[in-house]
Amino acid sequence: MERVIDVRNGRNLTMLTDFYELTMGNGYMKEGVSDTIAYFDMFFRRVPDGGGYCIMAGVDQLMEYLENLTFSKEDIEYLRGKGIFSEEFLSYLENFKFECDVWAVPEGTPVFPNEPLVIVRGPIIQAQFVETMILLTINHQTLIATKANRIVRAAKGRPVLEFGSRRAQGYDGAIYGSRAAIVGGCSSSSNTLAEIMFNVPSSGTMAHSWVQLFDTELEAFRKWANAYPSNCSLLIDTYNVLKSGVPNAITVFDEIVVPSGFRPKSVRIDSGDITYLTKETRRMLDEAGYSDVKIIVSNSLDEHIIRDVLNQGAEIDIFGVGERLITAKSEPVFGGVYKLVAVEKDGRVIPRIKISENQEKITNPHFKKVYRIFTKKNDKAIADVICEHDEVIDENEPLTIFDPVYTWKQKVVTSFYARPLHVQLFSQGKPVYDSPTVLEIRDYSAKETDKLWAEVLRFENPHNYYVDLSQKLWDTRQDLLISHSREYI
Ligand SMILES: Nc1ncnc2c1ncn2[C@@H]1O[C@H](COP(=O)(O)OP(=O)(O)OP(=O)(O)O)[C@@H](O)[C@H]1O
Ligand SMILES: O=P(O)(O)OC[C@H]1O[C@H](OP(=O)(O)OP(=O)(O)O)[C@H](O)[C@@H]1O
Ligand SMILES: O=C(O)c1cccnc1
């Protein structure tokens, strides 16, 4: 029988894991190493769309998953049926209790390549198992929040309404995509379930079908205005924006909305030349005494078209953005990875590295923490410094930061303050973090993004924000690189 999937009331997603996590788990147990304490980092290597930073998202859903890790009897039976898992392993899963420590960068924070977004410490059998869902939740929402943030920035303070549910990749893509879009700065979502689940505002106008159902556009507008006189928004491009849509809208505003004691809210244009049509529409509305009525535009918009039409002088108050936002169409992969960085032996943390011919793919070893360095002068973020877990940055001493590859590129920072980037989500398997609301996250994100220099915020060829290693961590990494390469001489 198929499982019943109930999106709202919670599903058991424990088995949403790559099969190799299970075969490795079984193998770790067979080898007697399943309790070895391991450290994993989740990080990404490149910002999508050539941007300067990403917006962290998905932490709340990650916590929900980790808090609810339980294997059902059916799961155990299914695994037993595979004929490859030991009874010891199956019994471990049956009595599974999450025991890891987990740290993450709070949602809404601007984040950069190569720094750990999530850190997991725990028995290898567990820390390994959660890889798939950590990547899935953070990769998806961070991708969409980052895209939304670009689109919202292009809109230069005008609200952006998220309209993408119908074109999202499946219902989870719509639900969590809506959430991430709000984290990234959208004002509202057309997805009603997103409001119910996350308390994000949902809103909308009307579809062409409303206008088409009635014999004339004027009749359709009248019926709508009668139904919603206090919140009247009309879609004016079904037949002809300037010859029919705008004049009919003005007639109905005069005839029904204003006499009912209200001001009309907006008109929406969903096709044609946005610049020309919005300029003319603005002029006609203003002449008719409706300069307070907002103009909404939609139609396969993204950050580039929005920037273009605003540069052209389009008269737009609000943007509706769907398919290119909810699918991150321009670059739909967020390549976050999850790598083992250390193990514990006799209570000591032993760093581990992954070596590659490709310099970019060599990992940063060790149990780490990250400080964001701000200049006291104007609170702008200067750099992130990745340190070993027991290092403390002394704000009273000048700090030398240097490029981890081009090490001669150095900078001495004075008059700064350093903020640790991570919060702890779980302590020995117990949740210890209260997620803020999605709207609080959006506000926080806007404030943190404001702390980046304009050069980092650029859409094209942004300045590479510094993500540096402390001297101690750089030395550890170098030692590991040298000692591993000696093995192959
Ligand atoms: N002035 C403009 N400058 C840049 N891009 C624009 C401008 N006006 C519209 N666009 C964009 O051009 C693309 C195509 O617009 P067009 O009106 O041809 O759409 P369409 O999909 O053919 O219309 P319809 O919805 O009627 O099928 C859309 O992505 C739209 O956002
Ligand atoms: O274009 P998006 O950014 O995805 O914005 C959402 C689109 O969804 C609706 O279109 P609909 O499904 O009616 O199809 P349409 O493209 O023919 O208008 C709406 O009219 C927008 O065009
Ligand atoms: O409310 C709207 O205007 C809307 C909702 C979904 C998709 N397009 C438009």
C-alpha cells in the first residue's frame, strides 16, 4: 500500500535518505566504529547567478526533521527485506535516539562560499545518516531565498509578491519555496497554505478567467468591485490595456468603489511592453484622480527584467514574480555539500581533509567556528574568519587576515568587532534553539544584508567577500596537505 502523505500534519521523512547512508551505517556497526565521534560541515562552493552572497534558509525545517527522526516498524521490515542489514543494525534503528550536537548559521544571514553553514558532531552512524536531509533542506531554501533576495533588491524598495506555486517543482517546492521567498525579502505569497503554515501574508488579485467568464470586461469588473469594494484590484490586460482595461477600471472605480466609501487598490498588467503600458496607465489613472491606485506588473519577471524596466522609467509600484523565482530558473542548483572534517580519538579532535587536484575541492579540515568581522566605523562586514573551535578572536588586538590561497594578500584590521556566526541547534540530540518567525527572519535578513558593502551587493562581478582562515587553521590544513602528499611521493 502507498503511504498517505499529509503535508500539513507532518510526515515521517526519516527514510528520505540516500540508501548509501544506510549501507554505511550498517558497515560502521559491523566494523565496530559506529560510535566514533565525527564532525561534518555543510558548505557550498559558489554563489548562484554569479552573485556576491547567499541567504541562509531552511534551518527550521532541518530542526523539525532532526527532532522527529524515528524508524517505523514498516521501515524496519522494509530494510530487513533487503537482506543486507544485520539484526544489530536494525535493532539500533528501531530504538534510534538522536544524540548529535548541531550548529547552524541562523536563517536570513548572508553567507559565503567555503564556510560551514551547518556543523554536526556525533556518532558517525548518526552524523552520516542525516546528510541527505541536511543538504536537501538547506540547498533548496537557500537557493530560493537567494534568488528572492536578488529580485527584491532589483525592485528597489517596491514590494515583490511571490506568485510561483503553480509552476513550482511539486508541492513541497511550492510550500517551502514560498517560505524561502519571504525569508529572501518578498512581501507576500499567493500560496494560501504558506500563510496557514508559516504565518506569512498571502495576497492576490484575479485571473484572466474572471474577466473572460462574463460577456464584457466592464461587467466582469463591476461584479468584482461589488464583491470586493474595499479591496478592489483589477486585471486590466485581458483584451486591450489602454483602450479597454484602464477605461473600464476607471468607470468601475467611479461607479462602485468610490461611492461605496473606499479607494480602489490596484490594477495589474500581465503582458505587453511593461514600460510603455505602465507609463500610459499611470497617466490615465492620475488624470482620472486615481494617483493613489497602485500598478502591479507580472509576466515571467526576474531581477534582470525588473532592473531593465525600472531603468526605462516604467511606472510600477508592485511586482508579482512566479516561475523564475520559485524554480530559480537562471541557476536551479545550489551545490551545498556535506564533508567529514574531523574525528575524535581518545577525547582529542583529529582533523581530516579531502584532497583534490582541484584546489577548490580541497576541504577545510577540523571542528571550526566562524567569526564575522565588522568595522566599528560603520558596522559594515569586512570578512569572515574561519577558526579552529577553541580559538577566540581578541577584539583589542590588531587582526591580520590573509587570503588562504594567495597568502601574501594580507590586511591588518583594527577597530573592529567579531561576532560568532553559528548558533547551537541541538545539544546531545536535544533541541536548544527557538527559531524566530519567518517575518522576524526577513527583517533580520534585511538588516544583515545592509551590513555588506555595495561592492559585494553588485549583481554582476561583485567584489569577492573575504572568507579567510585563521593562521592556526591554515597551518593545520597545510600540515595535512603536506603529510598526505608525502605518502604518494
Ligand atoms: N519594456 C520591457 N523591457 C524588458 N522586458 C520586457 C519589457 N516588457 C515586457 N518585458 C518582458 O518580456 C517578456 C515577454 O513579454 P511579452 O509581452 O511578449 O510576453 P508574452 O508572454 O508574449 O505575453 P502574453 O502573456 O500575452 O503571452 C516577459 O518576460 C516580460 O516580462
Ligand atoms: O509569469 P510568472 O512570473 O510565473 O507570474 C505568475 C503568472 O501566473 C499567472 O499566469 P497564468 O498561469 O495565468 O499564465 P500566463 O503566463 O498565460 O499569464 C499570472 O498571470 C502570471 O503571469
Ligand atoms: O493573485 C494574483 O494576481 C496571481 C496569483 C498567482 C499567479 N499569478 C497571479
